Amino acid sequence: MASGTETSGSGDIGRTLELLWDTGRRPSRGPKPGLTLDRIVEAAVEIADREGLAAVSMRRIATDLGTGTMSLYRYVPGKAELLDLMLDRVQRTSEDPGDLGDGSGWRAALEALGREALALHRRHTWLLDVNQSRPVLGPSALDGMEKVLTRIKPMGLTDPELLSVIIMLDGYVVGAARTQVYQEEAERSSGLTDAQFWAAQQPVLEKVMTSGRYPVLASLSEDTFGPGFDHFEFGLQRILDGLEVLVAARAAADGSAAPDQPA
């Protein structure tokens, strides 16, 4: 991951929307055969995946594509607009109708969404370096939103609440992804594995735990801090459990069977 934070929507919003939705004027003819906006965005994503977002520049992309830097400006105004195109690119949804669960209901859809979002952030760790509080909405983002909302609409919540469900799940996933990526980054930068890091603290911690100062911590089972427990999955299921309570309460108030539940 790169240090620092980029911000989506910080470029020419009108021009970015033209590029995202292909409504603007295209270059009459590229200076290099095969050079397209699509290829430029792909190259930028590949660089960010390998080396972090800070490594992405118009000059670096031009070098990787074997063309002049100025030729790229025929396709995209600059890095700010390019970032929004990169964000939309990595959010492209699958054509597989089963990619949001087995079709059995809203819970399966959100469960699949949470896992897929975590995998997305693991594949493209640079996403954690982007402030996306003001996204420029392209086709991939809206396609994904449409697909999710279609699956969770039967929850029976209000429209703002449905949006809040997506925001809540996204916040949870981003936090979990950041923890996982930071742990891996710490291992690479320090040269110590997670086990070695905690082993170095063990003598002091064992002495502290027998002092009587931390009775609850001292009483915890040996596997409490072990790697075998899936904290992400545990948290995801508890979020969905809470939503089930809300959905059931709304259905009871309406006198109908709760979605995902037998009538």
C-alpha cells in the first residue's frame, strides 16, 4: 500500500462522466496503434496492484505502454480523472447471476457481497488509500448497486434504510480489509512473522498475566488470540443476524411473513 490518501471525484467531474459513460468525443486517431482509453486504465490498475497507487503517473503508464506521455492526454485529462476510471474498472460486476449467493434471499446476497468485497480489497489493496466519500458514479458502480438492491429490496425496509445496509456492510468490510492488509504489510516491513512478533513479547506478557492486575485477560483460553478463529466471518454473520431481527420486526408490524422465512 502507498502512504497518503487520494480522493475520488477530485478531477473534472464533467469530463470524467463523459469518459465513464462514453458520451464525449473520442480521439480521431491514436498516435500509437492499439492505444485506447481502456488499455490506459488497465495499465494504471496493473501498476497500482503491483506497486501501489503512488507509483501510478501518466509518465509511468506511458513507459509501460511504450508511448509518449503526451499521447495519453488525448484520452484522459490527468491522474485525478484516471483514478475515477480505475475505481469503476475494478468494480465491474460479473455476468454470473449466482455471484451474489444462491438466489435464496437477501441474506445470501449480503453474505456473498461481504465476502466478494473483502476479496476485491485484497486484490486491489490500493483501494484502501482512496477517500471514496464522494464517488463519481460510472456504469460499473451503478450496475453493482442495481444488482444488490434488486436482491435486498424484499427485506421490506425503507429506501434510505436499504442504502444504509449497503453502507454499513461496506464500512465493516473496509475496516476488516485494512486490518488484514496492515498486518501483512507489517510482516513484510519488519521481517518478523506474526508468530515471531508475539513470541518476542511472550516472556513479559506471561509475567504480567501472573501479577493479578489483569484477571479477566489471564483467564482467557489459550486459543483466544490464535489464528484459527475467522473474525471477519464472525462479524459478518452477526451483522446479518441483526438485520434479520429488524426485517422480522418490520414484517410482524405489517402482518406479513418475513422475507427469507417460510410463511
